[in-house]
Amino acid sequence: MAPKTRLAKDTFATTTHIVLPNDTNVLGNLMGGQLLNWMDICSAISANRHCRRVVVTAAVNNVSFDRPIRLGDTVTIEAKVSRAFSSSMEVFMEVFVEDNATGERSKSNEAMYTFVAVDQLGAPIGVPELVPETEEEHRRFEGALRRRQLRLILAGKMKPSDATELKALFD
């Protein structure tokens, strides 16, 4: 039987890539679409570790491109589920770049992706609750509800007044 809860730390996933010429644009920078692909894969692994089911990408939100990533840089993506809802999970990612000449590592990007767990027929299926432990995990957990509500409002699936009523349940 699947667990009813899962710790955020148990959903941690990381991946590392070197930026090769085929990954870059004409300026020698990593193409944004390639980074989004790498983040999609890493965050899908994190979501799968949370629910141990097939997961599909439902939304790519809050992606920031803070600085360019250059040809030859080493890119490390770290992902962890920040909150689980009935069948969906928000995954928070940080992207770090390591300069191969100096070894200096710095944060380059961050993003949040939403995944839905599905059964063999592609229908949404329930996922375990997420239990945050650290202060940072609690902060991301709380913010995930507001981000979900905003995403649903923008998609026309929720009225702004519903979000206010839902928030009252969690306060």
C-alpha cells in the first residue's frame, strides 16, 4: 500500500549536464528551450519519487532566466516537490552553473513546474500528502497554494472569490 504522506527531502532529484555546441544559440549561450527540457526531466523524476506513479507536465510556471549559461559550463539542476494537492504536485527547481576553469558555482535560474499523476488510462490519480520539514520547505509549501490558485484563476478554472474562500480554510 502506498504511503499517505511523503517527506519533501525524499523527492529530491538532481541532474548535471555540460553545455555542448549543439545546445547553444549563435551567441554561444545555452538555448532556453534546452534548459526547459532538462528541468522538465529532472522535475518529473522528483514528482515520480513523490507519488511513484506516471506523471505528466501540467504547467511550467515562474521560470526565470537570470544570467546566460555559456558553452562549456556545467549545469546542475536540483528539484524537490514543494506541495502536493489531490492529484497534482508543484516541483521547485534551482539551476546552478559551474565555471569549468575556476570551479566557481553560482545560481543561474529557478522554476516551478506542476505535474499530475495519472493511471494507465491517463486519468488523474491521487497522490500522497507532502510533509515539509525545514523552514524553506514550509515557505515553499505555503506559497504553492497561492500559486496554484492564481494559475487556476488565470486559466478560467477558478473565480477570484473562490480563492479567497479557500485561503480562509488554510489560515
